[in-house]
Amino acid sequence: MTGIVERARAALGREALGLIVLMVGMVAVFTAANPQFLSVSSFSSMGYQAPLLGLLTIAMLAPMISGGINLAIIFTANISGLAFAWVMLKAGGPEAGALAIVAGAALALIVGALAGAIMGAIIAYVGAHPILVSLGMMIFLRGLGEFLTKGGDISGFPEAVGALGHGDILGLPTPLLLFIAVALAWQILLRRTRHGFAVYMVGSNIRAAEYAGLPTKRTLVMIYALSGLVCAIAGILMLARFNSVRVGHGEALLLVTVLAIFLGGIDPFGGHGKVFPVILSIFILQMLSSGLNLIGANQHLSTAVWGMFLIAVMILRSDRLASLYHLFRKG
Amino acid sequence: MHRLIRMGQIEFRLLIALAAICVALSLATDTFLTLGNLTSLLNNNSVNLIWAVGLLVVLIAGGIDISFAVMSSVVQYVAAVWLLKMGGGNWFFGFVLCGLIGAGLGLVNAALIHGFRIISIVVTIATFNVFFGLLMFFTKGRSIYNLPDWWADRVILFEHQSADGNWSELTLPVAVMAACVFATWFLIRRTNLGRQLYAFGDNPEGARRAGVNLAVMQALAFGWCGFMAGMAALMQVNIVREVVPNALYGRELDVLAAVVLGGARLGGGKGTVLGCVLGVMFVAVTQNGLNLLGVSPFAFKMIIGAAILVAISTSNISLGQGRAGHREAAQ
Amino acid sequence: MTETGPSRYALRMKGIDIRFGGVQALSSVDFDVRAGEVHCLAGENGSGKSTLIKIVTGVYRPDNAALIELFENPVEAISPVQARARGVAVIWQDLALFPNMSVAENIAFDGLVGLRPRGVRYGDMKLRARAALERLGVTLDLDQPLENLAIAQRQIVAIARALIQDARLIFMDEPTASLTQSETDHLLNIVRKLSSDGVAVVFVSHRLAEVLEIAERVTVLRDGKLVGVYPTEGMTQARLGELMTGHILEYKVTARDMSAAPILFEARGLSVPGQFEGVDLTIRAGEVVGLVGLIGAGRTELAHAMMGMTGTAAGSMQLDGRPYRPRNIREAIAQGLAYVSEDRLQLGLLQKQSIEDNAAISVLDRLLGGLGLISPAKKTDLIMGWVSKLGIKIGLPADAISTLSGGNQQKVVLAKWLATEPKLLILDSPTVGVDVGARAGIFRIVRDLAERGLAILLISDEESEAIYNSDRVLHMARGRIAGAFDPRTTSPVDLEAAIHA
């Protein structure tokens, strides 16, 4: 029995195990409060809702492991969505064909990766702080988007696009499948490729990584370019889910992605962190939100609870807790 | 000249850039260099400046605060409800109440950061969600319009009618802003507490060994930031004459960008009130100038963002890699 | 030597015991420092030196203490504030200064500490700072931010800061670790000056030569126990080394005549403006070339140029008879060079990362399995192979590298570079922070590698280390190769004389 626990811990990491326990507890509590929670329909609706946050969180993940941050994720997603929408409109809106969809997606991915690559290049070659660079890029992209759309919505897409947001394959929500595919790719990218290895090393000590012969500058450009690429995927999904593009869509998710990442046990100073616990924490946040919704609370309460959750988890992980406890016992 | 060189590279360069923009705008438009425009620039940016100096103190102490704008929303709502219950209150009560609530919320951040040794970006992202979520949950997003007269009435400190009949005026928020800026300058430059804040941000371990009380430093930094959020809350209501719970949501990152542009360093130990004011005014004047030049308002932010990116890329503000405290323990 | 006479003590401690968890860090240690004396506290890493300092300054409280007296007044338990008030100051190795604050403010900072709000009088602060610097016979721009100062000047700022608090007992933790020889000499002069003013100075140092030069007495600790207190007169480096490690270290010249071996690396007229110029260097396969000189003579800079980290302005390099001109460190590695940095903590290893990742970082290309992905099995095999080959003591390959001792960490660094199968290995001060006992192990490995044909450039600060471990020793001074020595006909003392000439 302990062998299983040990092996699970080794395979998943300490964070993941704690989060799984948390998740099971939460399912139990919500099910007790409303049996509706443990139903196919409620899980299916989570499967449609969670992937957007999930993709954006993955976009945030590698920059944070590398000791940086990408505050421009939402607007990179918006701008990429805009690029996609522009191709759709050129190709006749709802009548656009498969070729146009592919072309639009390609353009969106290029735009997203480009926005990221520019940030990465400034961070790598100028040595400016990622918070500052991505903040500048965020403000720029938001402005660019508002300028292009004049603050309005763009809608009218072919049905196939809607299917990405609302359809299912073999009964599983398409967005969920998309998310699982990207998450798997990122798990492999970060844990098994040379680039992924370099991400962790850069986050741990960039100069030592350079001395060991890792291409640190190229790694930084790649990190942000790939982050932009995932943003573009998220942007297309967002467009498919809302059936429209508006600059500012999903803005509230920016800090939630950071929250999910910290919840997933990523080292705030960079250098450490795994994909799996972060994915778990995304589903925990989603369950919390859906569960609270089911028992009649609104989205805002779940926002607050998310924040409290993060604080609670950080307190539980804190070494200080033990010492405070001892202090209390002694006193 | 000697003083100018001592002023610091970033401040000096920013001053030159700001002066150049002002000269250019005075030549390009006949509306920029008018009393009316300059006073409205001050009136419109007083809230941003109050936030900025509060945030500056946190940055100097080596922290970061994402929650201050949302904190202001909480302060103004709670204060409004309270004052209405009291039967209206007056300016004195307004200042005391807003200052206390703001400082109290800041101290919540400080307690979590110091008590459990959680880094400030994690804590303030969490409290950002908690504050905003709870505010929206309890208020159900309803605004307050029936404010006490003293609060909603404009207090004009200076007015002048020019020959062509245009009114220019300075209002109370400008005076409060000036007081906040001066108080912050006095704190960080002229008191031993402020110097300990710098030392703490510059080298926390060195400060600890010198006997600086770190708990008090965190409390002072975040409490000050919270107090300023309280002042900003009070003044913002005075300007817009209503309390809208989500009106200030999302303003934090713009203020952060301006303060960092002014030379405050993420990671602590660096930053001046002058630089901070220049940073905010640089953004404000650019925006104002674009407006006067008849540039589409949708293009403002794009240009501001691009300006920040260019400034970062060319100024070689070597902020170093990694965030606050990102030094491998030199054992 | 001292005006106050030898009978007055700045510090007396008897029977000090302290335990951390299961480790007896100090057991019944006696330690005393006379007023105005320069005293050295010597011992290997982990011998209890820092623990002792931390007890004197009140950071730790001893479990048992028969006697603690400061300036002949008994003290029960010392707190950091009390220690400072009674005139005890520590200058930590990292100096604990504030880089962005001005020199004056750094010196006078302790006057600002405290929670009672009060104004800052910059003029007054500058006056006091200037007075403290005058006592040391130094002038510095007081308005400058500290970060603009060289390390040696920062050290002086730290000493001035101690003086301003009227310190009469100053501990200096590895004060010369990052100083050049002339800076060290300057510092030692300042220490003498302090001593003649009646300020007692306790040196904690690894560098045995300077310890013997400056101190009057040396207290040696080993494994938390007092070995003894010795006058420095008549003490030799070798004897002190023995006392510290507890075993007699054998030094013998291992140099061989390698002039028949094929030339592996050759540099002609290599120059980097401001760093070194006109450097000619030949290293043969299987040869160990020692490179000695003062810090700042251009040795590390030469290594950086060889690794492609800085571009050279003039001259040429050849590797295996072919032109060699690396544009970056990756090209240098690909062509068969490896560089063990002098700064293991910050540059040589990634302290937060695991042992196996640190070993694998430079050879990821060779650890790929199917689909071009890194194979965890190959990664573990790599480190385990080196663990047995080099005799590295580790827990699990996935443990953080920071859990290892200095000597074992350095062996992992060697493993990392040897995995790249280099032809030329540059070792830049490879024994910094490695215990005297563990150094022998590292040089045994170096010798083995040379026997198997690896060319080695050994940059060293210690003449004896270079003499006993190289086949040929070059002396670099002011950016030029100033001389060559044959270890079989040169003693460390001769070499030392040549370097300091």
C-alpha cells in the first residue's frame, strides 16, 4: 500500500497528489450539496468550459518556469483570433470553405508566434524584465486590436468553426480533446526535449546555463514564440466558443492563469514545475466554479474562492506553518 | 548640472523625452500649451499618480502589488455604504475611513507575505481575486449614485477664465495627489524608515543582519500602498460622482507599466518619486498629445504600448533576468 | 605589538557546546582573542568556524557555555543588537551591503536602523562616513552608489561601517576570497592599522599563506572540536594544512617531460584589448599546463577567449592542427574544449537542479532516444557511470546538486565536462571551496585524465597546487605570459617570489 503511494508520489510529484486529494474532496462536498454535480451533463459542460483557461494557462507555463511571465497572453489570443476572423470575412464569412479555415488558422498561429517571438527577442537580447516587456506588448496588442476593430465585435463564421467550440467527437467535447492534445504535447516538450530541458535550466540560473553551452537566447525566443502559438490556439477556440471576436474577451482570465500555475506548484522563482499538477489545478478551479454555480452562487464568488484557495494552498506549502505551529505549541 | 547627473540616468532621460514631447506638441497644436489643457491633464491623472506613488513604495521594498486598483474599488464601496449609513459624514470622515480601510487591506497582503513567506506577486494576485470576487458577489455589481453631496461636489481650488472664455481649473484631487506625492517623497527620502525600506529591497539578507525589522518593513510598504489606494478611491469618486464596483478593474497593469518606466526596479532597492511621476506623466502627455493631434482614440494604446516597447529596447534598462529575490542562495 | 598589553582580552569563551538536530556542531570549544590582536580562525568547511562566529554575534545561542566574556565583562547570552552595542562587528563574505545606496549611506546605515521615526541627515551621515574612511586612510566618492565600486573598495566600505559603530572586535569572513594580490596587500595593511589602534581582528580564511602573514595566533578547529591555538611564528602552510585536515598530506612533484607529445592546442599572439595581449600558448595532448598569476592578470579572460565567450582582436588559435575560431561557447564545446568555471556556485552548476540534470546539461544530444526525445534512462545511466568512475558520493540522481559537498559538486562538474569527451579541459581554480582533503581526490582524477591523453590547462591561485600537479607552469602577468617554469626544478617558494616580484 505504501509502495503504491510512494510510486504515485514519485510519478506525479508531491503537488499532484495533494491536488488529487483536494479534487476528490471537492467532488464529494459538491455532490453532497447537490447530487446534480456528479452527472454526465455537468462534467460535460466543464469539459467545454475548462479548455480555454487551460490553453491560456499552458501558454503562461513555460515563461513562468523560465523565471519570466507573459502578461500579453489574452491579447495575443485576441489578435490571433482577429487574424483568423479577418481571413474568414475575406473568404465570405459563414460561407468560407475548409481551405479558408486552414489558411485562417495558419495566419492566426503565425501572428501569435510572432508576437511572442518579438517579446522573447527583447527579453533575450536586451535583457529587459519579462514583466515589463510583456506588459508593453499587452498594452500594444490591446491598442492594436481596439484600433482594428474600433472596439466592436466581429462575427459570422462558418459552421465548422462553431463545431470546434461546441461539437464533440465520440461523445467527448472537442475543446477538451484539443486541450488534452496540447497539454500532452507540452508535457513531452517540457520533460523530454532539449528545448524543455533548457527552459528549466534558464529558469534556474541563466548564466550557468549559458556557461554549460545551452543556447539560452534562442531558448528564450522559443519560449515566448511557443507561448504565443498556444495563445493563438486559445484565440481560435475563444472565437469558436463565443462565435465572435472582441478585443478584451477573456481579459479576466489573465490573472487566473497565474493563479492556476501557482496552485499547480510552479516555483515562483522559476526552474521547477510540472505540467500535470497545473492541469489538475485548472480542473479544480473549473469544478469549484461549476460546483458553486450549481449550489446557486455566481461566478464572482468563485473568483473570490479561487483566490482564497491559492492563499490556503500557499500557506499549507509554506515552511513557516510548521514553525508557527511549534511556536504556538510552546507558547 | 551636478544635481542633474546625480538625478539618475532613467529619470534624466525620461525628463528629456517628456520635455521633447511637450515642445513638439506645443508646436504641432495650439491647444496643448493652454492652461485649460495642462490643468485637465493634472485633474485627469491625479488618481493614477496617487496609485503610482503607493506602488512605488512596494516596488522599492522589493515587492509587487497587483491588487491596489481592486482594493480602491472595495474601499470606495465600503466607505460609501458606511457613510450613507452614518447619514452622510463629511470630508474628515471620508479621509479617515478610506485611509484606514485601504491601509487595512494593504496590511492583509503584508501579513500573508511576511507571515507565511509567500512571495508578493502570488499573494496579491490571490487577494486581487478575493477582493474583487467578494465585492462583486456582495454588491451584485450594483452601482451607488446617491452619494453624499460633499463627496460628489467638485471642490475647485483654482479657476481661471481665459480671454476666449474657456475655463481652466484645478480640483481637490490634484491637491490630494500633491500631498500624497510629497508624503511619499518625504517617507522614502527623508526618514530612517524609508531608507530602511530601500535597504530591505536592495539586500533583504543584509538588512535583516543589520537588524532591520522586516515585518514592519512589509507592513509599511503594503500598508502605504493600501493607504494610497484608499486616497485614490476617495478622489476617484469625487471625480466621477458614482461608485461602480468594477470601474477600476484592470487599471493596475497600466499604472505598473508607468511606474516601472519611471525607473523603479522590479526586485527592489531602486526607484524615485520623481521618476515615478515622470513615468506617469510621460504616458499621460503622450495620450493627451495623440488626442489633440486628432489621432483615433483607438490608436492611443497601441502607440503607448509601442512606445513602452521601444523605450525598453533602446534604453538598455538592465533589470537583470528573473524576478525579485531570484538569486541562487550564495551559501 | 599592542599597546594595551597581552593580558587584556577582547573575547574569551570556554566550553562552548552547540547541537543542531543530530549534529554536534561544536563540543567544548575554547576560543579567545586578545585586544588589538590579529587572530586567525582556521578549519575546513564544516569544522564549526561559522557556527562559532554566529555564537559570538548572537545569531545562535550555545547549549552550554562555561564562560563567555566580551572585553572582560561576562555575558549571559548575546543578542545581535547587544553584540553590536558592545563593539563586535562581522564583515560577512558577501559583505551584506546595499548596492544601490550611496557609499556614505552604506557606511552610516546602522544609524538609520530602528522603528522610531526620525529624519535623515545626509550631511551628518557624510561627515561620519568620511571620518571613518579617514581612519583607514582611504578616500572614496561618498555619493556614488556602492554598485559602482570594485569588490575591494566595497570591502573597505564594510570595514568603515564596522568602525563607525566603534567596533573593537571585528570578524572578517573570507575577506580576501575575491581580491587581487595588491588589493589583498592593501587590506592587510588596513588590518594592521586597525590592530595598532587596538581593534582586534579575527580572520576566517582558507588562504593559508596570508593567514600566516598577518595573524599573531591561529586557532584551528576540526569537526567541531578545538585542535589547538598556535603562534604563527614558525608555522608552515603544510603544518597548518595537516592540523586542519588531521592527516599528513603528501605533496610530490608529478611533472613529466611531455615535449615529445603531439601539439593539441596552439595560440599565437592572441589579444583581447584591455584583457591580455600577445599570448602564445602551446598545450600538448596529455599535458597538464599550470597557469599562475595574480587575480586580474588575464588568466580567466584567456580561458573565456579560448571558449569563444569573448571575441579576440588579434592572433590565431589552432586545435589539432586546424584553425580554431569559436564564435560562442557551443562551438568551442563541439570542437572539444571544456571549461570548469572558477565560480562553481553561480556559474559552474545550477544549484536548484538535480545532480543528473547538471551532469547531462552539456551532452543532451547524446541522450536522445526514439523520436529525438531525451531518454530518462540514458540520463540516469550517464550520471551513474560517472558516479562510479569518479567516486562521487551522491544520494539519488534526482536530488538537488546543492545537497552535495563542495568536493562532490566539483566532481559532478568534471563529470559534466568529461561527458562531452573533450580534448582540452580548462580548469579555472578547481579547488575553490573544496576541502583540503577532497582536493587530492580531484587532482587524482586530473592526473588520470592526462595519462589518457587529455590536455589540461590548470589555472590556479596557489603556487603549490600548480607546481605539484602540472607538467609545466606558465606565469601570466598584466595580460602577458611572463615566464615558464619546470616543476621539477622550481619550488613553490621560487614561483611565489616570481609572481610577487
